[in-house]
Amino acid sequence: MDIPGLSVAMSQANVINDVNIAVLSKTLDTVEESGELMIQMMEQSVNPHLGANIDVRV
């Protein structure tokens, strides 16, 4: 058995796994943010005139 080679292969597999987890985490954050923006757009479409007028009289 090639113990040093096996150790290197396992280390590389761990690094690749960590990178994949980081990418998936970033993707999840992006999807959650997109979902929040989608909800905001849907809420504004229900009340399209909300915030369109500003009363400047004091």
C-alpha cells in the first residue's frame, strides 16, 4: 500500500469537498436573496401606487 499517496489523495478530496460546500453555501445565499427580492416585487405589484406619491406640504 502506498500510504503517503493515499494520504495526499484523501487530503485533496477533503479540500475539494470543502470548496464544494463553500460554493453551495454561496449559491444558497444568492437564492435566498433572490427570493426576498421576488417577494418584495410581488408585494409592490399588489399595491402598485404605494410609495409613488410624496406629500411635501408641512
